[in-house]
Amino acid sequence: ARPPLILGLESSCDDTAAALVRGREVLSNVVMGQAELHATFGGVVPEIAARAHAEKLDLAVQAALREAQVKLADIDAVAVTAGPGLIGGVLSGVMCAKGIAAGARKPLIGVNHLAGHALTARLTDGLPYPYLMLLISGGHCQYLIARGPGEFRRLGGTIDDAPGEAFDKTARLLGLPQPGGPSVEAAARSGDPSRFSFPRPLLDRPGCDLSFSGLKTALLRERDKLVDRQGGLTETDRADLCAGFQAAIRDVLTEKTRRALALYAEEEPELPAFAIAGGVAANTAIRTELETLCASKDIRFTAPPLSLCTDNAAMIAYAGGELFAQGACDDMGLAARPRWPL
Ligand code: KG4
Ligand code: ZN
């Protein structure tokens, strides 16, 4: 039988997204970003995000249907991010999905945003369960063993900031545009990572918990020293600061991944597979280093294409499809949850 055709909706942060997915086939994947709306505030403003989602969701759905040449009547279910995230945005998505489900008489499936990221490796590469995954985004950082669409075990994670948050704050401190990840990565390309020495937090502690808030403080200190001495920052200073900062994050993620892989191997010695997901997985320096680590250990490595690393609805539709195949279904009581650990 053909896999079910799923309409997915995503609105938990600052991207309004809708997609149509059948099994592993992405028929359309519409993402309407809100970067310009939040640009002058230096971060996502929840109230502005919620209003924009409410205004744009219907348009995103319409565009996704048109692009896939599909009618609402043809879909098998509606999957929607029901958390975790900014509650106003999640509510907008859940309300929209309920309206569609009721109007078109289709089953409704609430999806955990983190599960969407976590299953992206299956959507893009058909990675079989189980596998170890590292979710690194603007709001999250954790090592998970994935055993099913609703079956995850957490091995460790950040004790303070997420790495994407650290990239965003670094960009703000250096006057680079948001989102910070891509602009810091671009600046780092011409920089000297050894000019400034940044800490490698928690490497002295066992396990695979991480910490990123100290890095930001270290960066602030180096910036202020330069500003005091020369009255501002040169392009070279910025590039060197970004390169040093990015190298520190890369080193910490690599060493903690080495440890997480060892923990995973104790549970699943036969099936070594590692996947990364989330916006920070778009970073080439980090990706390359993790790929090299896996290659040296003969571990299958999967990283989604850049467009599926950051927030999108294809991953929500895909995860919804897996849950649907297992018989999952929600009713009109589906709640929007600001917090929802996997
Ligand atoms: O997964 P995502 O789109 O949203 C969340 O669920 O958080 O991740 C967004 C985060 C932002 O913090 C952004 O700065 C970061 O991913 N990011 C990057 C890169 N591209 C996006 N961080 C480092 N390098 C990149 N190339
Ligand atoms: Zn995300």
C-alpha cells in the first residue's frame, strides 16, 4: 500500500511552515521566515511571532497544497507541532490544524518538534532504528537514542544555553546580523582560531553533558579588552573572535560525541549509527569534524541537507506519518505545550 499522505504544520519559533509528505517523499516544503520582523529587536519577539504565524499559516498551507498539486480531500492526516516552543506560535499552529482536520474530516496528529528534528535522518536517509542522535538548535542541545517515533532515551545535554543560542548571542555582541549561526560561520572562515583562547567547558567532567554560557562570557571579555585598547573592532578581530568561538564549540561537541558514542555502544554494540539535526547541524565546521570522527570509528553518519536542518514542516509531516502508521491519533482536545520533553 502507498504510505499515507500527510500535511504538516510548524510554527513553534520564527518560521511559519507547511509541507506535504508521503512516506519519505517530500512533495512540497514551504517555509516562511520572520527574520525581518524580529531583526531590529535582536531576537525573536514571541508576540510578534504569534501574530505573524496566525496571519501566514493559511497561506503556507495553501502554497504547500498548490506546489504538491494536492487537494485537502486527498490527504490522509494533518500533523502539527504541538510543542515545545513559544506558546503563541504553537497555539496558532494547533488551532489551524484543528480547523483543517474538522473541516476536511481528517485525523489530527500532534507532533513533538524535537521528534521532528530527531527523525529527519530517517526522512532523508532512511536510517533504521536505533541510532544515536545529537540535536543542536537555537533552543535545544541533547544526545538521544532514537528507538521509535515516540521512543527516545536522553544520554545528556546542555546544562545552560543551547549552541545556537550561543552563536546568536555572539553575533549580537559582535554586531553581526541574526540569525547568528550563519553570520558567525561566514566571519570565522577568514579568521585565525588560535589568536584568542576560549574555554572548552565541561571537558574535565565525565559524561556527555554540555555547557555553552561560559563561552559567551569569555567572548564578551575579549571583545571589551579590544574595545578598551583600540576603541572598536576591526574586521580581522571579528573574524578571529568568531573562528576561536566556533572552534571551541566544535571541539566540545566532538569530544562529547565521542563519549556519547561510547555510551551508545554499550547499549547497541551491533548498530553504530549517528545522526545530527537542528539548525546548528547546518554548520560546516561542526558537521565535518563529526563526520570525520564517525569515519574513524566506522560509524554510519547522517546529516540532513541544510534546508531540513533548520525548522521546517516536512520533518513534522514525516514524524506525523510514522506516528500515524503506529495508530496514533489526537482529538480536538490536543493541547499546545510550551514544554514537552521527549
Ligand atoms: O532548528 P532551528 O531552526 O530552530 C530551533 O528549533 O531552535 O535552529 C536555529 C538555530 C539558530 O540559533 C541559528 O543561529 C542556528 O540554528 N544556525 C547555525 C547555523 N545555521 C543556523 N548555527 C551555526 N552555524 C550555522 N551555519
Ligand atoms: Zn527546531
